[in-house]
Amino acid sequence: MSSAEHDIHDDEEDFNDELFEHHKAKADAGQAPLRIDKFLVDRIPNLSRSKIAEAARSGHVQVNGIAVKPNHKVKPEDEVSIVYSEPKRTLKLIPEDIPLDIVYEDDAVLVINKPADFVVHPGHGNYSGTLVNALLHHFGHLPSNPSSDTAYPGLVHRIDKDTTGLLVIAKKEEVLTHLAGQFFKRTTSRNYIALVWGDIEEDSGTIEGNIGRSFSDRKQMTVYEDPEEGKPAITHYEVLERLGYVTLIRCKLDTGRTHQIRVHLKHIGHTLFGDVRYGGNKILKGTTFTKYRQFVENCFQILPRQALHAQTLGFTHPETGKWMEFEAAMPDDLVQVVEKWRRYVKANHGEIQ
């Protein structure tokens, strides 16, 4: 299996605020202009040009403190650094007794229903109280993938701390490798429920567009028109219910890019309801009536996060070869907000165009 197949797949992973320097190099005074990947490959042991280019596309390569693209030319006396959101030191993973909502478990895999405001793994600002800490308490030991710098015990994929829903965890090394291969080959099945701003015109559709970290705001991802930027991403959607100024949809992922659903839906003009990171926590559709504003603000109080839930997860069991599919009901906060919109539409049918 290639190194790419070992990567943990990020469905909706948040970023940390602080960057930590992992590598640094300074160009000499006689340096001729040189692509940054060519400049770094001879200065950093065991780091390929492709890895350097990938780091640059993700905003992790800086020249004189500013993030640059892979084709940037290094000039004399430039200071070049590779930075990441995790400290260079290895985090000490401490078991913690945190309850888990277990949907399914056997000797090979564990499927959980993750609540909102639950970080998946330790990182800067979240060194404890994470899913990984809980897993280590429950199992004592879980496999890690030594070929990946970002692998955490048992994790095959991740979802953002404020996205709810299903995650599968591997309990054995060979199971972790097998499941990682399924995610890489796109043979798994993942469906999300999302509430988005606006009335989506088509009943169903597909969004395609490379996703990469924004050069203007490293906390956000964006869709790039340039095929050389970002990574390919495909999201299918289907309208479940039209609720006036918002729409309830189901999304199916072919790929698992960071913030994929959030970024793709914003790209087509339908930002997720309540999504603070991408501006969905403002009134993007509707009237100017005070009553309506109060209604929406009440919804934000009930659901102070993006309206996104990983509803179903399907994969082939690594040991039995049997196809398994699981479903997690919408969490109460999302159910309450959807019900409020239903009542609002019914009571204000003439107002909504």
C-alpha cells in the first residue's frame, strides 16, 4: 500500500490557531531563483518533492513568514520554513475515562456515534478530553500507523469536533491497514444530513472541485479552479425537504477532504446553517422582519454549530468480508431546529417566496 493510502482521511477536521516550525532553511546570498520544492528537497532528509509540494498546497510552507505556493521561487537570503498545527514533539497520549456512545463493537472494529463538541484527537489547545484519550482508556492499546505522521491510535477517518455522527475505529493493526485501504479506494459509503441556507434549485446534483487550504485564511479551506491546487473532491447531494429559506439535504461523499461538505456547499451558494467558520451563523436568506431575525437567532442558540451529521457509514468488515452499514439518528439539537423551521414555514407560508 502506498503512503497515500495510510493517511487518515479528514472529513471535517478543524485547524488549530498556532503554527509550529518543523523544518527551516535559509538561502545563501548567491542563491539563484529556484522552485521551493527543489530548494528544500536537498536540505531536508527523507522528504520528497511531492511531500514538499503537498505541504505548500496546504499552506504549510512559508517564505519569510508568508505561506507560498509550490511554484514559488526562492531568492537570496530567503528564510524558508515548514510549519504545522501540531508541535514538533510527540504528544503524550493519556487514557481518560470518557463515556462513548457505542453503536457496534467486535474484536476487530468499533463504531461510535460522536456527539458535538467532542474533539477526535489531541492537538494544540486540545491535549486531553478527546476521543483518542477515551479510546485508550477503554482498550488500553490501539494500533497506530508508523508510516503516517498524522496517525493516531485506531483512527481511520475523522470528523470535526462540532459535526456529529458515525466513526469507525480499528482495534488491530491489520484492520487499520485494511480499512484505510477502503477509504483510499472509495469503497466505503458515507452519508451526511445537512441543513443549508437557501432553496437549492435542483432536487439532486454533484459538486466537483479541488479543495485546498485558503491562502488568505489558513483556518479555512476553499475550492480552487486551478487543477494544480488542492485535492480533487466530489460531493453528491439530494434534497430531502425544502423549508423556505433553508433546505434539508443528504450528502454522499466520494472523497474525504477537510471540511469538504462545508466548503462545497458554500461554493455553490448554500452555506451550512450555523457554520461559524464559513459564515453560516449569519442570516443569509430571508426577510428583514424583526420577528424573523429573532426566530433565526433562537435557532442559533439551540444549534450553536454547523448543521451537519454523519448519518450512515458502510464498509466491508476487514475480517469477515461482510458488508456492514450503520445509521445514527439526527441529534436532538438538529431535530429541534428542523422542527422549528417546519413550524415557521407553516405559519408564514405567504411571506416566504
